[in-house]
Amino acid sequence: MITWLEFEKPVAELDKRITELRSAAAGDEVDIGTELERLETKSADLLASTYKALTPWQKTQVARHPKRPHFLDYVEHAFDEFIPLGGDRLYGEDEAILGGFAKLDGRKVMLIGHEKGNDTESRLRHNFGMGKPEGYRKAIRLMEMASRFGLPVVTLVDTSGAFPGVEAEERGQAEAIARSTEACLALDVPMVSVIVGEGGSGGAVALASAERVLMLEHAVYSVISPEGCASILWRTADKAPDAAEAMRITAQQLKKLGVIDRIVKEPVGGAHRNPEKAAQALGKAISEELDALSDVAPDELCRLREERFLLLGE
């Protein structure tokens, strides 16, 4: 069952009419084929035109859609032989950030990413994708392991931000995020990062400081959530749509600014409408980027990362 967003209501109403027409004609000999085809075409066209003209705030809603695919969905549909690795060897396991060995088109990689969960129980277990210090320290451990084995690193970023709780601060959240960012920049193997949903604040940057940064078409990437920005600037979260527009958080805006390198197309109506197709497109894009980086020398990889971040804002 589709969960409709507010701006999708005209499409939802059309789909409701289609369902009612099918139901009313069930068992009758009345030919509704022509009318049904007309309505279905109109619905598909309306959905496509709606998603071609999304505002930054609407894209934020799509990026947060409860049915949008997350890390484990991409593991299932785009990668093979995933072997999860747990724990940071210092404190414990953090299920908001998952990682392990995987294969992509026959190539061995170290795969790391945020997992938000897909129902109440799993969302609580994965802490809604908000990593704690032990999660980022696990990511560091896995990146160092990838370097030892000469494996490229692939990260799938999808978090509203790192966990802001007191216990996380007590265990050194800021230091863990900084160390994870440092580990990305110092890698001597290729690294490709993809913003697949929300890319929020330092919690995202800690896994996205790569030489190649991609974004799904309707993902968002920002230093703070639109609601957080609006609360600071206007003292009300009601201004979130204005904040989203001002912050330049969409893949299309960030590509123009040079913050990201490539936009990966999503199925019409967003990745949540066809997770398998979205995962296949993602896997293909990552493979192409890794192919391009496969012959780059380790010192050149570090230089590319340094250069890409120093040039931001020019």
C-alpha cells in the first residue's frame, strides 16, 4: 500500500477513482478498458510532472518517506555476499551504522552505511539511523580493515544527523565524528559515497568525505535540517520550507555548486515506488565510479579528496 505525501494528493485521488472504477465493474460485462487506460495514463503523467517540479521541501519529504529503501534494502537488491561485521572493539555495537564485506558486480568492497529501519521495532533498534560514537568508531575500524586488504570503500549515507543524546556526548560523539571524517580523507583505497536519503550534518559527512560523492535524485544533503535552521533563524519550524529553499539542499542544486559529483536517477515517483529498480541504478553508478578509480594511485586518491573539499565554496 502506497503512503501518499501531501503534495501527491491529486495523484492519490486519481488512483482512488481508478480503484473504484475497477471495483464497480467487477463481475459486469461493461467494457471499461478505454476509460481505465485513459485514467491510468493521466495518473502516470501527473505523477511524472509532479516529481519533475518538486520544491526542496517536497524533496525533503520524499527523502524521509517511510517506505524509502534503506541500507539493508540496497544490500539485498544491489550487492552480493554481504558479511556483516559488528562492534567498535572499544564500547559496543551500534545498529544505526552497519557495515561489512560485500560484492558488487563481482568486485569485493567494504560496504558501510546508515540503517533507519522500516517499522517501529526496527526503527527503534537502529535508532532511526542516528549513529552513536561506537557506530562511527566501527566505521573507522572497517575503513582501516579495507585499507589493509586493499578493498574499495562504499558508503550509503542516510541520517538526519548523529545521535544528540547525553550518553553519546559522554562517550565522545564529536571526537568520533571527527576521527571518522579523518579516516575517510586518509584512505589509500578508492572511496565512493552515496547520499541515498537524508544527508544530515556531521553525522553524514563522517561517512561521505570521499573523492566521489553521489546523490540519489530525490535525496537531500545539508548541514542542518530545514526545521532546525528555521527554528534558529525564524524561531519557528513552520518556516522549514523557506529554510530548505535557502540552504540549497537538493541533489540538483548541490551538483551545480560542486558539492557532489553525480546524480543517480530514481524511478518515477521516487525510490520508494520501486526499491529494486532504484538499487540496480545505484549499483550500476557505483560500479562505474569504482571502475574509473581502480587505477588511481593511493597518494593521488588522497590528493583528489583534499582538492575536492578545499575547492568547495570557491
